[in-house]
Amino acid sequence: MSFFKKLKDKINKQTEQVTDKFKDGLTKTRDSFATKMNDLVAKYRKVDEEFFEELEEVLISADVGVETVMELIEELEMEVKRRNIKDTSEVVEVISEKLVEIYYGDADEEIEELNLNEDGLSVVLFVGVNGVGKTTTIGKLAHRLKEEGKTVMLAAGDTFRAGAIEQLDVWGERVGVEVIKHSEGSDPAAVIYDGIQAAKSRNADVLLCDTAGRLQNKVNLMNELSKVKRVISREIPEAPHEVLLVLDATTGQNAMSQAKTFSESTDVSGIVLSKLDGTAKGGIVLAIRNELSIPVKYVGLGEKVTDLQPFNANSFVYGLFADIVDQDTNTDARDD
């Protein structure tokens, strides 16, 4: 069975709505990437060194990351030789297969799942610079968890940015969850502490904690995050259960450098990639996962409250190659 057929079978096990969200959300990346791939295949009829050199450029331009691209090209060259592939059009399927393999590595698909405490309160800490969509992501995740039947509360730990508390409050009202807050400029650790006490007393399932995106400097910001984490761990020893770094997909390699900075300073357990629908360079997902070994847990695929989706590498690769996959599997179906 071809990889495209296997991919379509996996995708079909998900709801059609989820598949469509990835397909629609990755339109910009797919249009750019697929166009370049089609041009490349049309230009080179046979697989040779020049083909791989140009393929390298196409992948780097999609922000897949130089390190990841070099690894991918090396594996592709070996696979093409092993399968004795001569026609460039056949390489597209191998690329999609290798992208999924590179993403997961030795791990399984469970790395994408949110790590929640089944026997009590789960605390999820959100970190990230200002302007990446952190507060919006918290609101959307609160909605999602509530829809799954969980009791959710929010803690407004970003006491530094003007309007951050009010913004989280608006989201709390919108999705119908309680927000624990202090006044602007107060101690974030104290807010989170009160959030934990309130969540415990109300038997909440999940507490989502906002944090400041920028203090006077990086050292202050990281010290603040360390203090917040200490307070959380003192109240619930195994918490925080997740430290989610929110990155803006439209900033490309800048998002990569933010991921490096935060992962050096705090134990980031997962990435939420916002605004993926707004970029033509969605390959950043693969670069982050491969170069930093941090899984992407959620992606923002639109403006609606329901457009925050759990990440899945198969859905992502389908979103990149949807037109080719659909065409290929439809042809196979006719041949059958």
C-alpha cells in the first residue's frame, strides 16, 4: 500500500471536520509549497543531484530549518537509491513519508497529547512573549477542555502587560469559566497561588495559568517564571503538568529562536503554534520538533474559538500535500 493511501486511511479515522480544518488552515503553506514542488517536478524529469539541491531550497524557504532539511535530504537520497526511484513525481510521496518519520522519531503519537492529571487538579502553565496569541490560546483551550466535560479555571498571572488581565477576563466570560485575578502590577506567583487554592476548593479539573511575556529584561522574566513554577510545585508536587510555549507561526525562524530561549530557561514540555493559518511557512513545525525535541501539542488554524486543534503530524502532512494525496488516492480507487 502506498504511503499516501496509508496517510488517507489514518486521516479518515479522524472526523471530517478535523481533516478539513488542517486542510483549510494550511492553505497558504500548501499553495506556496505545492506550487514550488509541482514546478520542481515539472522542471526535472529524473532524480539527480541538481533536483535535490533545488528541493533543499524549496524546503528551507518553507522554514523547515536547515538542520532538518539536511537530515531529510540525506534520508531521501538513501531511500530513492534503495527503492530505485527514477521519476521525480514519485519522490513527493517519499518526502511526505519522511516528514512524518522525522517528526515522530522514536516516539509515538501520544507525545502530542496534553499531559493531564487523572486523579486531581491539573495545572498548565503558559509562557511566551507578548503578541503571540497566548491569552487567546488559553481562552480557546479552556473552551475545548470544557467541551470535553472538564471543569476549568484560569489564573491571570500576566500582571505586567497593560490590559492582559482584562483580556483574560473577557475570554473567561466568553467561554464561561472563572478567572482568578489580582490588580495590575501585583505578584504573579501570588495570583497563581490563589488560583490553585480556588481550583482545589471548587474541585476544578484544570487550572490554566497565564504569565508575563516581557519584563524589563530576559533575566527578570525567567526569574519570574522560576518563582511561579516553585509556587506551583510546592502546592502540587508533580505540577505544572504541562509548560506550554505559545509561538506565532507567522514569525518563522524568530519563533525558533524564542523556543530556544525559553527551553533553555524553563522546562517547556510542549508548543502551541498560533496563527498557522496565516503563514506560507508552516514547515517551522518540523524544525521546532526536530531541532529542539519539543512536541507541538496544539495549532491555531483560524480565528474561531473552535480553531485551536490538537496537533497530529499525519494531519499536518496531509494538509501540506492534500491536493496531491487526494489526486493520488482517487486515481488508485479508479484503478481498483
